[in-house]
Amino acid sequence: MYDLISYVSRGKVRKRVLLNLVKAHTPTELSQIIKTHRSTTSRTILSLEKKELVKCLTPTEKMGRYYEITELGKKVLKKLE
């Protein structure tokens, strides 16, 4: 668990993505909220998804995929507070 906490805390964008995915968003919506490039946001979401901190709610869609934080992601955020 602490390896995930370390992973998230080392990246400013990672933490902001997790904090803002408590409500489901697309990468485009999220990039506007956290004021980063969409490509940066998308890469961050994919890396967090590989670590099972976020999940895709619409995996069959090619565009407009919605992502949300997982229970594991919520636990990691709680430890960072």
C-alpha cells in the first residue's frame, strides 16, 4: 500500500487526478478542471488505471470514456491527507 502512496505523492498531476475523479469524468473534462494538457491527463489516468487506482466505466467506447477512482484509490488518498 505504501508503494502506491509514494507513487501518487511523487506526482502532482497524479494526486490532482485522483482527487478530481471522485466524480466520474472524461479525460477532456478532467484536463479542463485540473488545467493540464489532455495528453498529460490521459497518460496519468492510464498509469493510475494500471495500478488499479482508477477504473474505466465505459471501456467499450472509443471516445468519451468515463473514469472514476476505485476503492483502493480512495484508501491511498485518505492516507495522503
